[in-house]
Amino acid sequence: MPGKIIEIDTVCHTFADGYKGLKNISLSISKGEFIILAGKNGSGKTTFLRHLNGLLLPDSGKIMVNNKNVSNNLVRTRKTIGMVFQDADAQIVGDTVFDEVAFGLENLKFKRAKINKKVSLILEYLNLFHLRERNPSTLSGGEKRKIAIAGILVMDPEVILFDEPFSNLDYQGTIQVLKTIIDLNRSGHTIIIATHDIETMICEATRIIIMEDGVIKKDGKPHDIVKHLESHGVKEPCSSRFGLGLQPWLP
């Protein structure tokens, strides 16, 4: 049985304007899980993700990552849990693909030889090495999203969070990013994806958590949760709706 990597105990978060973004969230996440965090816009998905690596801190309750309290171990937490944001352009700061992926290691003062080796390995792994001298602004949406993933992977995270990873991508870009996420999970990474459209990845998921108004409404295996989606504002996959069960989206 895989060990727990994240444990969340009665976490609440209220924004400055008084809006309650999270209300008494409690759950555990095991190593190697592939979790879909589903819910309509404004349900609390992004707020929840940002708490997992300390971009937001709870008003009450606690989040433990590898038995360490996130609030007291922000640097350690962010090495363990990386996050790929919805807007890849906002996450990219380097003049070249290579510089972009190297950015985090440079901030941590790694030696240049180690940076070059790690970045080259990650670019090869993601089939991006041929783009290493390109300016990221010239790339496709799918390629930019993969560069953002590379910038996280080079930090050796155990968990990778994705906020709407297929947003604004065309069909080919979606396939490109989905295959990358599946490969990451199969290589041992814990994956948590926030989305309101789950059809592309439901067959890969081990678990679906449905959020609404800052509360967890359902939490279970995809086959058990799929018929509850639409009552919480999330589209049920077409194959399930037409009585064909859960079918893989990838060709």
C-alpha cells in the first residue's frame, strides 16, 4: 500500500474580502495517485491547489507534506510539490527554452555543470531538446505547456499540480500534454489536476474529488463518481452518458 505524501486536516481559507474559499477540507493523498480535482468555475479548485505547495496558507487547519507542516517548511514543500499554472506564458521568464528550464536551478545556486546536465536530461526526456535555443514565445501552446512542465521536473518533485492544463490548447497540443502527464504518473509522480472538463483523462485517473463552494462534495474512484458529476456542474463524459462506460480519450 503506497504511503501518504499529503495529509490535509480541517483546512479553511478566507480571502481579504471575506469570501470563504475553503471550508474544513480534510483528506489524504497517497504516493503515485492520479487525482482529478473537478468542479465548476469558482468551486475552490485553484485555491485548494495553491495551498498544497504553500502559495496560499490556511487560516486554520494544517497541511502536512511528507510529515512536515507546509506553513513552516515552504522551501522544502515547493521542492517536493511543483505547480504548472493555467497560463503557461505567465510562468515563462527565460529568453530561450534552455534558460527557462534552468531558471529554478540557477536560483538555488546549483553549479553550472550540474544545471547543464539536468536541464539537458529533462529536455531529452520531454522531446524538447531540439527546441533548446528557441525563444519560448515562438512556440505552440502545447510546447509552452511542456516547457513549464520541464521547469518543474528539473527540480525533482514528487508531486505535480496542474491547473486546467488543456486550457486554450488545440487537439494536437492537448494530446501532447496529456501523454506527458500520463508518462509522468507512470514514472512514479503523484499527479493532481484541477479541471471542469474531465473527459480527456478520466480513464487515467485513480480518483476524482468534486469541489463546490469551497467544500469537498464527493471523493472516490472514477466509476463510482462519474454519475454524480453533472449534479455539481461538471460535464459527464459522452461515453458514460450513452451507456458505454468510461472510454480512453487518446486515439
